[in-house]
Amino acid sequence: MVLEELAEFCRELSREVRELVRPHLGKKAARRMEGRGSSGDSTFAIDEVAERLVEERVQDLPEVAFFSEDRGLVGGEGSNWVLVVDPIDGTRPAAAGLEACCVSVAVAAFDPARRDQHTLGDVVYGHILEIKNEACFEAFRGSGARMFSEGEEKEIIIHPHYDLSTLFWTLGFRGRPALPTVLVLEELIDISSVDGGLFDLGSATFCITRLLTGQLDAYVDVGDRMLREVPPLEEFFLRTGHGHVLNNSSYDLAAANLIAREAGLCISDAFGDPLEKYPLLSSGRAGQLSCVAAVTPELHRAIIESVDRGLVRMRTHYGW
């Protein structure tokens, strides 16, 4: 199977997931807990419906393995490709019937002998499809990004922005301990509180694509950096995550990172380093990463500098 054929399969798979999930949006039964995925995060009934469909569709392609939050790595021996799939990025918004939920699929060439060495830099195609609405985003590495709505290609709209005081932005907050996270982001929260706006939309994929629609200026998730830089925070994360450390992982960002880069956004981890170095097929702590995405290099740099100061402020608060 060549890449173009696999990309078309990803488009079809995303549409099938969307049509399967849509009737469940906002239904009380969709919130029913089914257990915990390989990441330790909660698996809701609506997740299981989507994950089962992906597993059934991919098993018909022996040359394709897949990696997801709830299943981990499935297949591999004899596979030439791997799909990194989040069938519902934004499970909680989906269960609540909100718009901030997407199907996210990334494609990378796969070598079973180096399965633990694959990184986000190996991703060659990314596809994101909104579940409640009709918009979709895709990119082949080196070929730019494209956006579609209701079957027609639309212009990607990136509004340059430089001023933190008028920043419209969103953050990663689910599973992160509230007080340490707010201490790190206090400066950004306060400076943009009146003339800008802060939103918690519940889906990294949806949030990052809002920078391509001109609706937002930045996405900021500092959880993994906080934990790497300040190890005593682990007990806070474990308490908040009901015994698990929960941050973004490759299935959250593999497709969005490629699409953002190909569209010309500035995207990195919360240290300011490229996401391409992070593991692609690791579950749990080993596969976690932070993320800052912004519409201009100047804005991205200002946010990273604010996060740097926030880490100092947070350590000082706790006496670390």
C-alpha cells in the first residue's frame, strides 16, 4: 500500500468514526466509564465505540499496525506502516455534545525492529476531522497543509499576533494539578484576562486547528515540562490523575504537529524544542509531551519566556 492509498483509507476511516460517534454526542450514556486505557486516562463508553471500529477496520490491512490511547500498539509484525490514532480527541466535549472533538490520524513508515525508536519526526501524513462539524485538515510532510469544509477547500487563516495582553488562547488542563499549573501560567492568565480571552476546550487537536481558522492565537500545555523540571510534582499529578500521570501523548499531537508545521505555525514543546524528537509509539509517561503552538515566532517566544518565569514562581511558592 502506497502513502496516497493509505491517506485515502485514513479519510474514509475518519468519516466512518464520525458517523458512528455523532448519534452518541451529548447522550448521558456516552459518559459511562468503561475503564482506563493504556495511558491511564478514563475510557468512556463513547471512546470504546470508536476504538472498536478502528480496530476492526485496520485488522483487514496486514501491512498496517495502529497505535491508540486505549489499545496501545496493535499489530506490527510484517507491517510497513503504522497509524497513530485518536478516534475521539476531546472525549469529554463529545460526551457533552460540544463541538471541540475530532478524529486524529497520523501515518508513519514502520519498522518492527525499531518500534521503540520511532518519533513524531517520522510522521509523513496527518488528518484531522471534526466530529460535530464538517471541517477537516490534512498535510503531507513537505507539501503544506490544507483545510476543507463541506467538501470544499477553504483558505487557512492565520492572523499574526504579538501582544500578550490581547491574546486569545487555550490551554491543556485535564489531569494537570490545578494550583501548580495556574502558578506557572499566572502571568499569561492575568495579562490576557480583560482584553484577551482564555478557553479550556478539552481537545489539543481542536485547539491547535483553531489557530488555522483564525479563531485563536495560541495553545499552551505545560504539564509534561512541569513534571520533567520539578519531579516533586509527581505526587500532585498522581493525585489529580487518580493514580496516573496524565499529559498529552503522541496520539494527541502527531497529526496536529505535522499539520501545524506545514501550515507555518510555530509549534514546540514547552521548553521551546521541536516535538519531532518525542517517541511516537510509547504509552504512559514515556510517551508524554508538552506543547506550545502560536501564530508567530515572536508570540511563541514570548509565551515560552513567560512559562520560564512561571516555573520559577511555582518552585518558589512550594519552596523547591
